Amino acid sequence: MRKKKALGRGLEAIISEPMPEVEIPPKGEINKEALEISLQEALKNPRITLWSPEATAVLRYLRKTIPEFSISNEASKLLEKAIKEKYPELWNIVEKRIKEME
């Protein structure tokens, strides 16, 4: 049996398990089932993939010009800051649950 190539498979390339059906909660409410599934997946595999030629070029330039510069570390800091600012309530819930799960 041949293994499917990841390229062009969208989310299937990142998430190998089928996503369970979950209800979309009313605005401002948290779907606890979706949250728990997301937390378990994130703790099991915290890596994400992004496609941005501009961001990639900037980060690669910095890696080539600044000793000990870490693309992953910088990208994590920037992305976490942006997500925290855009979704502060959800960020706080997730942060609290991850501490409880550790």
C-alpha cells in the first residue's frame, strides 16, 4: 500500500486522525468538547506549519545575520503574542487548562 503524499491534502496533511463532529457554540461561548480535543492534540503535537514567503524571508535573513537567532523561537513568540491579543479570553482559558493538565 502506498502512503499518500501530504502536499495538497490540506488539514489532512497535518491532522492524521479524523476530526470529530462538534457543535459550533453561540458567539462568546466555548465548545468544551472542541477545546478538550484541541488541547489534547496540541500537547501531543505542538508544531504548526505556516506558508508566508515574506515572513520566511525575514526570519531566514535574521538567522543568517544574527548569531544564535532561532526562527522557531522568534516565530513562536510573535504568533503567541498575536493570538493572545486577538483572542484574549480563549487564550486565558487555554493557558489555564494546559497548566492544569501538566
